[in-house]
Amino acid sequence: MLDNRNLRELIRRWRATPQSTVALFDEADDAIRATIATKERVLYPAIRDADGHRSGYVDDAIAQGRRIEGFLDAAERLGPEGPGFHDEAQDAASAMDGLLVHEQRDLLPALEHLSQDDRDRLEREYGNTWVDVSAEITAARTTRRRPYGGAPDATH
């Protein structure tokens, strides 16, 4: 939870080339959406509880998450051959990277005073929720699977 290195590394690889942006889209999309949803369910409420003065920062992070999801939605609708796909995907990656920096600088310090037991509990809750959210996202992606930019698959 407090270490976003894996997500930042995925974003770096995703942004590296136009080919990687296409090849890693589903993986990056799922990881970003799972991270945003998990933080909204677990991390952000914990930050509000720990330091109510950071509520504005939490609100900003949630709004940024919505913008990122909007970029991802637009890229998915366009598909890799659609005009603007790479721009939308790059905007999502850049915005997510910015959100991670904002969290590190402005949000996570609110949790520094928690006891080790409370941090461990929060880590477990975050990890369990991330697994649940990831499964929900994977299931949703499977049911709406379609060719990029095309109509939903008639078999679903």
C-alpha cells in the first residue's frame, strides 16, 4: 500500500513505446483501476480518520482518480487504432504518476503516527481489498470484452 514502486514501474513500461502502450493496456488499466478503487475504500478513509485536516487533499485525490478513469475509458473506447488512443493512455499514465506523487507528499504522512499494529492492520485490509477489487475488475473486463472500438461481443 505505502509502496507504489510496482505500479510506477508498470506505468513506466506502459509509456515506453507506442507498442508497449497497446500491449500493456489491459494490465495497466486493471492495475490503475484496482489501485484507485482500493485507495478509495481503504486508504483515503484511514487518512481522513488519522488527520481530518487532510480531507481536502483526499478530495483532490478522489477527483484525480475520476479524471484518470475518464482517460482510461476514452482510450478503451478508441482502441489502439483509434485517433487519440495513445494521447488518452499517456494522459492516464501521467495523471496516475502525478497522483502517486501527491499521495506520497501530501497524504501518506498522515499515517506516520499510527502504531505498528494499526499499520499492519491497514496493510492487510488494503491487500485483501485490492485482491477483491482486482477480481471484480477482471470479471467486468471479461463480460464486456470486445474488439477495441467495436460493438460488444454478441456472445456476452
